[in-house]
Amino acid sequence: MERFKINTQIKLIISVILIQFVITVSSAQVVIVVNIDNPINDITVLELKRMYMGDKTYFPNGERVLLAQHEDLLDTFNNNILGLTKLQFKKHWMSLIFSGKNSIAPKMFNNVKKLNDFVLDNKGAIAILNFADVDKSYKIITIDGYKPGNTNYPFK
């Protein structure tokens, strides 16, 4: 009987740990979102990289790409997708802007509510968010056909 209690307690402890792990992973998951009226549902890593490097400035439907990032996610995105440090990314955009190239620098936000409002107000907005900050006002797009949480999704 005592062995049964110990096994039950161990199973309960393991279950709690697993639930906490799943909650932590899903809340830390980085996702790409667009305005709900944007027809795009999937993007390739290459297209995303080209957008955030200023090389692709329009969506296929002709809508101007308006980039947005939460400052807390710069390192995650830059390391996983662009292969740049935060400083290299900023220098790259400074050189694009001063060269007169037809690119609009990413808008940086340190407030999730303001970033959310930007995406809601701009049909061409594309943003990097934590999954936990996503609501039904805009849509999460897949990357190379993979949804967040899939083992092949580029953000870990």
C-alpha cells in the first residue's frame, strides 16, 4: 500500500513538472504574425530574412511590408534567422537608410500593446511576438509550412 502511495506521488510530481515545462515552452515560443487582412498564410525563412534585411519590401499582393519587432526578441530572431548580432542588425539598417534604398526600417517596440496596435492598424505589418502575447486580432503564419511547436519550426 505504501509503495502505491509513493508511485502515485511520483507520477503527480512528474505530471506537474511536465505541465510547467509545456507552459514555459509555449509561452516562450516566438511566432511571426501579420494583420488579419493580409492574405499571406505562409512564408519561407528566405523571404522572412529578405524582408528583415530590407531586400523584399512588398508582399505578393503589392502591400508594403511594415516590419515590427519587440525589443526583447531581437536576439532570438537575429540569431535564428538572420545570423546577426543586435549591433550588426542595427548597423545594417543604418547603412540602408543612409544609402537611400527604398526600405523602411523595422519599428521597434518595448511595449506589447503598442506592437499589437501597430499590427492591427497596418495591413502590411509583419511582426515577431511571443506566442503568449498573440490574440485573435491577427494571424500567426507558418514558416516553410511549419506551425509553431513543430520540431522543424525555425524558432526554438
